[in-house]
Amino acid sequence: MIQPIETERLILRRPAPRDQDICVDFFMSERAAGVGGPFDLHAAWRHFAYELGHWEINNFGMWAVTMKGDDTILGLIGPWHPADWPEREIGWMVFGNAEGKSIAYEAAEAAIKHARTELGWTDFVSYISEGLDRSIALAERLGAALDKNAKGPEAHPCLVYRHPMQEAL
């Protein structure tokens, strides 16, 4: 069983069916524009199911981020690598109630450490839709830099931010 990750303020745990309503609401909202949304209920439900399925298939995936003492999901952050993704990714989706509190940074830092130490990842990127200035700022704060030569997923035109190689740290 994959153990949750704890930071100073957060718990990163495997997403669970109990997260469905909040996640589906996110995927149906304007906030999902960075991941191709907003989606109708049909597609939003499937996007949530992708999160659960990714864990089943790969034994890793984006973590459900919660505050210590409150199991309400605030976002999905962490390692992601569907079959059609050209590279491994550290991704993030932060729900409205978590924005502006450095939750994404704290969770992404923990997810990156986990990807390096537990998954053995040395090279990975973050795919970010153009115009998502807060996501770009987060990637840069995490040490990633725009890689103009890298290709993103065909179905998801985006900018590719490359995180520093393990040896460079």
C-alpha cells in the first residue's frame, strides 16, 4: 500500500471515490480550462476516473492534497504519465478554495521529492497551458525552466517546463 505523504501543513494521499463530487465540479468549472475544460458531466466524471485508474495501472499518480485534520480534497498534484504522454510529468490542479495559500508549492515540492526518491525519476516536466501565469510562476519557483524544444502531448497543446535533473541539485 502506498503511504500518504505529510508536509508541515498537508497530507498527500491517493485519490478516493469520496473525492468524486469536488473533482467533478472542478472539471466542469472554468478553472479546468488549463486541462482542456470546462467539461460536461460525461467528460468530467471520466477525467476523475482517469485519476483513479492511473493509480491502479501505474501504482502512482497525482496525489489528493488535503490539509492536516481536514480530509477535503484541495487539488490533485504529483506524478503523471499516461501512455500517450511523451514524458513523465509532475502536474497540478488546484481547486479554488486552495489558491493563494502556497498549498500548491508545498504539495508539489513533496511530490517532486517522492518522484525522485521513491519512483527514481531523474528527468521530468510540467505541461502548462499558455496563459496560466500562476502555473508558470509555480513551475519556475520549483526550479523548472521553459524547454522550447520539448514536445507536449499531441492532444494538449502546451508549454513544457523542465525540472532540473537530479544530478544538478
